[in-house]
Amino acid sequence: MFLPLKALFRKGGTAPSILAIALLVAILASITSVVNHVNSQTQTLSKLRGTGETFLLMSNNSTSLTNSKVSTELIQILNENDAFKYILPQKIFTATMITISNNYTVQVTGVNTTTFFQVRHAYVNGSFADGMQANVGEILARIASIHNTDKIGIAYEDKTITVEVAGIIQTRTQSDSELIVPMNVANLLTEDNSKVSIIEFAIKANGNEEIRHINELLPADVKIVVTQQTQTFVQDLNNQTLYFLSLWSIPVYAVVTATAYMITARLTIESSYELTMLKALGAKRTQIFKLILVVTFIITSLGTIVGIAIGVAGAQIISTTLQWAWKGIQITPFLEIQQTTQIILFALTASVLGCIYPAIKATRKTYAELQL
């Protein structure tokens, strides 16, 4: 078996055949590795802590949290009611964070930091911000390379101040990508102490009845919004992505099958002399069939392994280049072991299916029909 295999592999089309399979598998491997990164991020997002039974008090005409304006007088109205677990005014706006290396557009939240982080069950590497200090979300800190005690600038409109980083916070909420400052810092930047963006609160019991009662006390230009959970949406998005990848891989494996067919057909034509000699030496049809099958199997195996390496390495090189060019991009393509095994098995199965017909056709030729 070794000598016939060696003779067939010496044909000039072996390397191009391996490369053709490798490029097809590389496309699938690279896409899968990038999708894995996206799925890992969505799974992390789906595990974020929900805000629970919380409500937001915001202006009626607002389209986002940053353009909502609520009078601070409403805080006193709410404080007169003992039905709340907590009441948390927040001033939210978009500003420029100035570091030594770069400037970043960030969302700033001015709040009572102690209550805010207790409600979010936050882990703080450092301490809660107080005075002219700030807490930086761990995602934002990683992107901007910020550490405790660093000095950063915050610019809003024509006002710029400098604060010290008191701690890096982890809340597993959107706050991990934000800059959290005490309310006095937010008021200093916006120069407006009479308005906040939203008032977040939670009800102890009988939520619907209490909400109706609160609505009766509120002015007409204010609305109550129930916070929504993102877990179901994120999980559905993840499932749809995996479903799309599964469907998208079908035509790739179909092309692998067609490629294997062409490789085997070319192999039987170019190796007609060798096959004729084997026939003359008494080789049976099953032996010829197994020989062709083994050659195709080896070519596909090598092409698949090379393709996986090219695909993952190429995706990682591109992601590294993007991270170098754009600091905010963080992409880490990867393939799991079971996915690598699955790609190899499916590619081999597709190649075997593609080579069966031309292999059978070659074995059915008689000695007289084979070309010398």
C-alpha cells in the first residue's frame, strides 16, 4: 500500500489540492472563531445583573437618559413616602474623558456613589468616589489603561475639571463602561443644581398600587418607566447567530464535497498509468477503491488542519491589527476543541462523499480501458 500511495502523492496536483481544501476550511474556521468571540460577549451580557423591580422617573418628552431633565423638587416629594426601598437621583451626560494617552467620549453618571454601588452590588478595587474623585468602570478602565490614583480630566461643553480615580468598579451592568462621579462633580460640570436626568427607585411592596399613587403626585411632564431585562433578548440573539452559522456552513461543506470530487477525478485521470499497472499486477477493485479513498482522505486531512490554522491565525492577526489601529476595538477570535473536531469530521465526511463516485468509476474500468 505504501508504494502506490507514494506514487499517487508524487503527482503535481497534490499541493494545490491541499491548498484548495485549506482555503475553504480557513473561511469557516475564521468566521467561527469571530462568532465565538461575539457569543462569549453576549453570554457575558446575558449574565449581567438585572436591575430588578426598579423604576425610572424621567421627563415625558425625553428620548434618552441623557436628554431627560427632572426637577430635584420631586426628590423631596418621593422622600415623604415610606414605600420605597431606595431613591437614587442620577445626572447622566456625555463628556470627554482626558487621559495621558488619549481622549475618550464616555457616559458620565453623577450620583450618590455609596448608595449607587450598594444597589448595584458592586465590587470596588479601591474606594467609593468622594469629593473631586471618580470611579471608573472596569471595561472603560481596561480600554483606557486607567489605574487607581490616576488623574483624569472630564470636559463637558466649555467646562473642564480634573479628578482622581478613587477605584475601579465591577457591577456587571452597563456601569462597567461608564465614569461614575459624585453628584457635586456632575453639578460642577453642568452648572445646574436644579435638575437631574432621572430618579431611580424601587418599591417595597404592592408595586402597582404604589405606582398609581405616585403617578397622582407627579406633574404632567414626568413619566415613570419600568426597567427592562436584556437577558432574554441577548440569549435569542446568541441562538440566532449560532443558527445562522450552522446554515452558512452547509454550502461550505457542499463546496468541499465538490472540491473532493474534482480532486479525485483529476487524481484518477492523472494516475491512470499507476492504476493500469496495479490492475495488471492483479489488484482488485476494492483495493483500487481503498487506495483512492485513502489518498483523498489524507489530502483532506492535511488541508483541513492547515485551513484551521490559517483561519484562526488570520482572524487573530486581523483583530490584533484592528486593536492597534483603533484602541477601542477588543476582538479575541478563538476555536473550541469540540468545534475544531467538528470541522475536521464534517470536512472529512464531505470529502469522502465527494470522492466515492469518481473512485467507483475508476475501479469499474477494465484493464483495456485504462490509459497507459
